Amino acid sequence: MRLLSRFAPCLLLLALLACAPAIPAVAPTAQPAQQENPTALPMPTQIPEPTATPPPSTLVPAPTEGAPAPYPTSQQPVTIGAAPADLPGVLAAIPQTLQEYGGDLGALYARLQEWKVLDEQPGFREYDLDGDGKPEVLLTLMAPVADPQAAPLSGPRALVVLGQEGSGWALRDSKLYDQASNLAVPRIADLTGDGRPDLVVTYQDCGAHTCFLTVDVLSYEGGRLQSRLPQPLSQSYADMKLELRDGKPTLALHGGEIGSVGAGPVQARTDYYAWDGQGFRRVDTVWDPSNLRLHVYQAGDRALRKGDLKGAAELYQRVISDATLLQTGMADEKAERHALEAFSYYRLVTVYAALGDRGAAQKALDALKKDYADHPCLALAQAFWDAWEPTGNVSAGCAAATAYAAEHEADVGGSFGYYGYANPLPGVGDFCFLK
């Protein structure tokens, strides 16, 4: 302890220095082609606007109703009988059991419990789904198995709605999910603005190395469950939240990574989905921070596709000049950096041309000639330049670069480098996004 106390001030100072912002590197003088510090370029003549931040969001308050309810107890002896062979058989047995025992929910529960088909997630859950002042019961079921301990993680699951009928209960509707685990209804809220509650249903499905979270949104009208989605939303290794963004309930799925070394590095993200009057549409994607050079380059491409030329220029410049960025480890480190820098310089030729900054575009082309004469991006950039420079027509330059890429697809595309199957090689249409 005395030794730690003596060095505590030093440790604190080192921690503060590690967290301090990196000081931009001064552009070096002429370097050999494969040097670690390539030629630095000026930023656009106009000061780039700050990167847009996503609108503020808050979590949608959880409903006061809908909490898991106590399991009911039967007030009469129940004959359990043999379990059905499959989940459809279980669903068919529900109305039969309720009719046999006068709508006794406890009797139904006793059978389902002994058949070992009650899913472990929410159990029974009560919520007034149709606004008649009487709660419905939500129930999740799994397929019967001889040994629950040996049951596969994914399998058939069902969401069941039970409603009050006279002095007892009756089956209202059910929805089957072919391959699912952890089927649950984590949220019940009005997501569409029609004054009626919607059910946010989640479940998981795991493959050989990656698990996916799937989200479905159901409405309950006329005693029927109806999906609000043409197909459920899905994202790997995701968690789901319900947030208010711009005053609208919004589904937020955060994840996207892949549990396979062969996939290469995958940058996690949050996808936001909101109701647009006809369905749930993805309204935004926010990517997690990453210190991989590849991810910064990909962020530049995303900005360029959106037409954010200044933001794209900043990101490509960072690929070139930020010495703190890391390599993926999927290829030789020098070769990886060399390729990503060359492609960034090529992008800068096109971006500065689109911004009308001929001088900066010329410097980007000169940097390619000086430090990357061995890389196919030089010929690609020259094709763009030769078509753009005489008239300033960016579309003509883009068409020329695309035509060159089509003629030399294997050479140009292959020179990007392979970073796993989640980061595919660029195709012919990926070399110029400008119009």
C-alpha cells in the first residue's frame, strides 16, 4: 500500500495524459513511397460544419400495467394427461382444457406446467389490450420436449392471448414463431399514435456462431394479433430499447457484430425505427466510435454517399494522418495502411473536385503520384482527373473512373485488401458516388 501511495500521483498524471486529445501531426516533408507518414493535404477551403449529432432521445416510460402476473391456482382437481406431441397440439389443447374445466385459468396453467411447455421468460402477463376495461392474459409457450435440460436453445415458440369470457377464460389468438428462444413481450405501448397499445415482441435465434435478436410489433384488434411489420426487424447480438426521438416512440436496436473471426472487424451500430403512417421505417443509424483505420474509411464512404462532402473529407484525411488509428490484423499492417491511405487520397481527389477546390484536388493527385505510384488508385484518380479537369464536370469524371474500374475490376478492387467476409471488396459501382 505504501508503494502504491508513493506512485499514485504519477499514475494519475499518466491516466490524464492518455485521455487527453491527440495533437494533430505536422505534415512531413517528402517521404519515400512506403513511409508511415504520407503527404498531408489541406482541408476544404470552407470550414467543415461540425458532425451532426443524433436528436436527443429519452426512454419511453414503462407501462404501469403489463407486469408479470402471479400464476393462477386451480380450485379443482386437474387430470394432467399426456403432453401433446408438438406446439400446434398444445395450442389446440388450450380451448379444450378451458372448456373442460369451465374456463378455469388455474386448471390450464396446471396442465401447461406439467407438460413443461411454459416458456421461462414472462410467464403470465396481464394487460388491457382492447380497451374494454378487462385485462387480457399474455402467455408464451414452447414445444414439448422429453428432457427440458437437453432441449435446443431455439425451437418453435408461440405467443398466446387469453380473454375473459363470462366467469372464465377463453383462447383469443396465438402467433407461432418457427425458430426462437427467449420469446418475450418486453414493452407494451402505443407506437403508431392510434390510441391503441402495441406489443413489442422479441426473441433470439442463434446460428453456428452468431445470435440474432428479432423484434416484431403486434397490434391486437378484433381479438386478433396482427403484425405491424412486413417482416420482423433483426440484428445480431443486439439489445432493444424503446425511446422517444423527436416526440415519436422509436425502436432502437444496438448491436450488429458477428461472432466469427472470419467475419473480420464489424463496427457496432444503433438502428432507429419509427412509424411513418404505414409501417416502421429505419429513420437513422448511429455508429459506435471505432479506432480502426478501416472503420474510419468506411465512415468516410457513408458520409460521401449521403452527400456530406466536408464530413467525408475530414474522415479520409484522418485515415491518412491519424497515427493513433489501428489496423484490423487481417492483413500485413503496412500493406493495409498503404491501401487505405491510397483509396483515401483517391476519394479526396473526387471530393475536392466536387467542392470546387481544384488546388486541393491537385495536391491529392500529386500525393498519389509521389507516395503511391505502385497502387491502382493512381490510375483510377487519373482517369477521373482527365475527364473532370477540362470542364469541371464531376459526373464525367465519375463515369470515367467507374469505366476504368470496370475494365480493371480485379486489379482495382483486389487492391483494397481483404478484411473478412463482413467487409466485402468494393465492386465497380463503389468507386465513385458523385453525380
